[in-house]
Amino acid sequence: ADGIYEGTFDVAPGTMEYKYRINGNWDTSESLAANRSYEVLDGDNVIPTVWYSDQEPVASTDVEVLIQVDMTVQILNGNYDTDNGDLIVIRGDHDNFGNWGGSVAMILDPEQTNIYTHLSSFDNVPIGSGYEYKFVILTGGDPDAAIWEGSPNRSFTATGDEVDSDENGYGEILQPVAYFADVTPDDIITQDVTVNWTVDISSAYHALAAGDTLIDAQTGSDDITAWDQVNGVCINGVLSQWWDWGNDLTCIGEWAMTATEDEALYTYSYLYTAGQAKAQQYKYGINSLDNEAGFGENRDFEIDDTNPIYLVPQDCFGSQNTDSTMVFPVDCGPIVTGPTVTLSVDMSFQETLGNFDPDSDFVDVAGTLNDWTGAALTDADADGIWEGTFPVDEGAMEYKFRINANWDTSENLPANRTYTVVAGENVLPTVWYSDQEPVASTNVEVFIQVDMTVQLLNGNFDTDNGDLIVIRGDHDNFGNWGGSVAMILDPEQTNIYTHLSSFDNVPIGSGYEYKFVILTGGDPDAAIWESSPNRAFTATGTEEDSDENGYGEIFMDAVYFADVTPDDIITQNVTVTWTVDITSAYRALAAGDTLIDTQTGADDITAWEQINGICINGVLSQWWDWGNDLTCVGEWSMTQSDTEGYEYTFSYLYTAGQAKAQQYKYGINSLDNEAGFGENRDFEVDDTNPTYVLEDDCFGSQNTDETMPFPQDCGPVSIASLPGIPTSYALSQNYPNPFNPTTSINFALPEANHVVLTIYNALGQEVRTLKTDYLSAGNYSVTWDGLDNAGNMITSGVYIYTMTSGNHNFSKKMLMLK
């Protein structure tokens, strides 16, 4: 009974986290910035005694606090109606405030208009401390029908200097009158406005069709796994009426949205009466579940009360989500239901050839039916025929089968397979993989030669630098495209490199493809590929076996690397300059199109402010991996040559001896998003002068891939006249606020400018620099994870965030609560 509580427990060695609690209740657990921690060792570990919540004894005082709230706005907007039995109460972190779960009633002050008050006495309040609270409306007096303030928690602080004017032993604290939720008469609408919402849930259809699951962010369960499980769509949060998610799985009743003739579109209307807040929030839910975005990731809008009807711009379900456990965002678009296609491929001959082992390998199909991402086939009866049935759209379909979902081992065909899908079930005949029907096979050894004379002259190949010439192709002997099979210099020929490989069971009339590749410095990742078509050999079955080793001999003619001969090279050093106009991309994005990486079908760019730079690829056949540097900085980054960010240039020195015929391609954010796969640009270096300036390119002008949004016109644009560009600088209040530990900060730029976004503590000390960058005009959102510049989690308290852009400076406060 000395006030020190203790216990001894069996624990395992290692890091231990813990907190003390009163009455086994987390609501009364220690108020600390983080859990306590200790490194447990073998044996007895006696940890020094600590103060609960690390609150060492300090002087305390007794205070009585008068709290006041102005309900004028809530009365005007109908949120508070005493004739209906509504009550205004306090909930907070003290018994006098109901410990957040109870409700402490406030009373109308007879001497003030619409002001409600509450007087509480508090014993032994530590000096410099106090208690937090919020105002809550109980509709009809029902504690479960509560409308909470959306503003930060309120609090009072005892200083010990309070005057006790009535000499009752309690110093007096008079809290200023506050508006409920801090919504003042200036923040409300001036006339009745009917607000109409429309949401497109085709994004959910596409997610489910791709095999994803719609998860309830509240519970992590209540999963929706199929489109036929969708019963309806609800809207939540209208006028701060946040009903409990999941309480009506058929989504009927007051908050149910109305289905339209388009099965993906739902609408809803609500009458906001004069006096209600302009700033509002909402969120959609399928089957009344919280499955649109992460917990608390609500949508914000401001009511325009200039007219009696306001149309909220159409939403795409899940577009605001940033929670990686959710499936969104997914593009919205037309839903096509009905047709299916059944595909099957016979792999038995590939087993015979040793190219496929059903015990360790599998087959999938990739094509327009699944955006080229691949879908697995199965061989349930182990007869060598792999098949699958998939939902598809009517019309032309392209596809290929692959081994182990790998393009390097996909079917070796001159073109994709095609089929025109019709309504209903489409069952396609079984085909042989790569169209290789069982035929007689033969064993061959192939002698391959490449002449490196031109590459030695132009400096692309330098053995003194450790450069290697290798083969990559579609067989193990060629590294299956990913490996590298070295060639050796022929001592009897000048600059000729050779390689000899033996191949078993090559189907007669068939063979394998390959290319020559230079490895700069011997580095497999610093590869210069031939830009010429793939090379190949063909076995006829009539090859002579002169050395009687069981392998017929095929001698491939010596060829120049990339088929560039001495007649095809430039005769003097030439600096080539490129210029590209990307206003075509601006126009595509402004029209609502998406810039898609043709390599992955993902890495989408949906807004102009996501553009970080432009890169050029393929210069001198140096095709670096797309997407390896999303900021587009480094050797292949282009230089912005205008003030708006629409024109970029690049220069490169071609030295004497290099090929005249060249290729290249542009990429925004280093992604392959200018044109379809392999749709590169061609030009011939003009070596009549030491400088050669190509005609200006319009980004995407060479594209023929209909999944890409190009070609688009290039030419001058006016930022101010395009949608989505703000008219003034602005820094918004962070949301949520208070927060723990993550919050979002939005700001707007009416013009391109340098921006610095910084967090400070209440003492003015820098905590975290969130953003320092040159940005295009637009609206931006930055998320703070609650970490400081050193990576440490911040403590509870008031923080100040500032935005500086040119001569414009803004600051706002926010509150971190734990």
C-alpha cells in the first residue's frame, strides 16, 4: 500500500513493448507518445519504477470551468432542433465529460442568444495541464444518434493563477464562446440547394473481373468477390450524418443511391437548406460497406449556392483511395458482359522437345482479353492439353500462350493469334504451342559468326574496355533471351567472332531465333542490342555430319552487327539535336485520357502535375529499361526549353564510324508511354555538317496502338483556359485534423513555381520538409506520415505547416493526438 504497483512475469528474451492501464481499459491507459520498450535479457530483469504516464508529482490546483457553445448555425441548418428533443452535450476525457462515452448536458444561457453552457469543477488538476472535450448533438436526445463536431478536440489548461472570485475554493476558467464544429455564419449557404451526385462503379466491376476482392475498410472482411454479389450503392456522411457502415447489406433506405439504365451508374439527391455548411464530406459504399477507400479517406466538396441546384462532378468509385490494401483506384469504363471464350493449347510436343515440364512449368494466355497481363490455364486430366474459359468483349481479340507467364518463353509466332468474339460462348479449337505439330526432329550443331568491324570503328565495341559480344535468343544455348552466351574471336578472320552450339531434337523445318548483343565492360545490364530483326537458323534434316558426332552441321554466314556495313556509317562527328513538343500529352490528359506504360499496362499518368520529366531512349541502340527512373534525371533526361514545360530538347554526339540509320523513342517519367510496344522513331544521320537538327517531334505522333491516347495535336496551349487549373495560390486545412499519425495537406498553384512545404513545432523549430520542388500549375496533395526529418514519430501537440511559393506565404495549424 505504498502506491507502487508491481508484477513479475515470464517473458522471452528480446525486445518487449508495453503500457500500463487503469482498470484494464485502454481509454484510461498511459498517455504517452509511444509504447514503453525494454530489451529483455536471460535471467531476472528488474526494470526501474516509473511514474504513470511519466507524470511526476507537480503542483495541482482546483478549477471550475465554464464552457460555452453557440448553436446559431446548427439551429439554422436544422441539425439542432429542441422541439424535436435534440440535446447539446459534452463528451471528453474526464468523468465530468463522461470519459468520451457518456454525455454531459449543456443548458441554454437565458442571457445570451443560442448560447449553451456547462460549469464543471475539477479537483487536483496538474498545473500546465487540463482535459479535452468536444460538443455533440444528440438527435432526439438519443445517445446513439450523435452528430460529433468535425473540428479538432477542444481543451482547457489550468495555470494555478486562476481567480477564485466567489471564494468557493475553485479558480475560475471562462472558455470563449465557440461555434459548433467551428462553422460560423460565413461558412453556410444562403439559399436552399439540391445537390446531385453520380458515381460510376465500373471500376469495381473491372477489379472483380481481374480477380481482386472488395474489402470493408472497417472490418477487413465482408468481402465482395463477384459482380453478382453487388446489391446496391449507398452514400454516407451527407450533412455529417455518418451512419454505421454495413448495417444494411441491400443498400436500401434513406441513403440508398438510385440505379440508372447504365448498370454502373448510380445517382443521389439531397436538399441542403439555407444555413447549412458549405464545406461537406461524403463517401460511397457498395452493399453499404466501407469498401471505396481507406479508413477516413472521404471525399470533400464545397456547395456552390449561386443556383438552387448543384451537380457534383461525376465520381469514379475508389478514385480517392491511397490504402494499398484496397484494390482502387481502377479506371472506370464501359462494362461488357456476356461473351466468354474457351482457349486450349496442346503442350505434348513441347514436352517431347524438352521445352516444357508439366510437373514444374505452367501455361498462361496473355492478350487483349486481359490487357496482356496473363491468365493461367489448367490441365485437369493431365492429357497435355491446357485450357481456360474467360469473360471477354465482343470483337477482335489478340493473344499468345506463354510458358511460366514469361514473354521470353512465349509462342514463337510471326504475329499474335487473333479471333473475333461473338455473343455467347466462344469455344476455339485446340492449337499446338507455337503451331509446332509433332514432326520428325534432328540434331544439329550451328556455327554462328558476326563481323564487328563497324562497331570497333565507331567505338561501340572496345575489348580493351572489357566489352564482350554475346548471343541472346529463345533457347537454353542462347540464354533464353535473358542470359548471355559469349562469342570468341576467330584467330583466322579479321574482327569475326564465332559461337558453336549443339541442339537436340530440333523439329525439321524449324529452328531458334537469336540476336547479337554488346555487353559494355562485360556488364550484362549495360547491353547494346542489335536493332535489326531477329536472326534464326532452320534445320532441314539433310545437314551433313562431317565429323560423325551425331549432329548435322549448319554454317551461318558472317553478318555485320545490326546489319550495319562500312557503307552505312557516318564519315565525321555529328552532334544530333532532338526537340519534342508534349502539348499532345497535355491535351490527352485534359480530355480525361490516361498515359499508359505499354511495357506493363500500368504506371498510369492521369494528371498533368504527375509529369516529372521527359527521357529519350534507344540513342545509338542503348535501350535502357523503361521505368527505372521515374524522375527522368540522368544521362538520358531531356532539357526543358520553355517556361510552361511543353518543349524538351536533347543533344548527342555521334562519332565517325557510327551507323547513319538510327532509332529512338520518347518517354514521359521514363515510361514507355509515347506509342505502342516497339513503335520507335527512325531517322538517318545527315553527316554533311558537324551538326544535325531533327525536325520537331510531336509526342506520340507515330503511335498506332489504339490503347494509347495518341496521336494528339501539338501546338500552343493556354494553361488558364484549361480545366483543373486553380486561379489563385491556396493552402488548405489538413485532413484529418486532429490526426494520428497520417494527414493530408492540399495546396494550389495558379502558375508553375517553386514550392516549399515545411512542418514546424509550436516553438518554431523545423520538424519535417515535406516538399521542395518546381511544380506545374495545378492542385496538389501531400501526405505526412507523422515522422520528422530524422525518421522519428512526432509527439502529440500543435504543429504549424507553411507553404512558400515565390512571394506567396501561407501558414496553418494542425493537432497531433494520440
